[in-house]
Amino acid sequence: MTNEQIARSMAFKNCFGTEHGQKVLEVLDGKCFYKSDPYHADSERQTSYNLGKHAVILYIHQEIDRNLTEPDDNKAKHKEII
């Protein structure tokens, strides 16, 4: 893991690790389909829009949940979302 990746993950952890950050994350989870289906039965366009929001919340959670003490030989198991 690079220093840049560690710094980025720490920034996410610090931002969303506070009481206010947790409240914001809960709102984003709901608005960005974190635990719900982004599929919209009547509109491909709306489904695509929802999937974009879903990708953002998945990235936020990936950064928050990243194990910063993981040995470097496990880094190939993780796909970096850019």
C-alpha cells in the first residue's frame, strides 16, 4: 500500500469517524443505495444514475474499511476503485 493510499484512507476515516461524519454517512447510505437495490424498473436512465451514486458510496466505504495494517503481499487481492 502506498503512502498516498494510506493518507487517503486516513482522511476518509477521520472525516466519517466523527459523530457528525457518521450522521452524514447514514444520509449518504440512504441516498446512494448502499443497502438497497439501485435498479429502477421503469427507466434505464434512472438505473444508470442510481448506479453512479451507488459506486460513490461503495468507494467511500472501501476507503473507510481499508485495513491499513495489512501486509503488502495481500495488496493484489484488492481491486482499487478509481
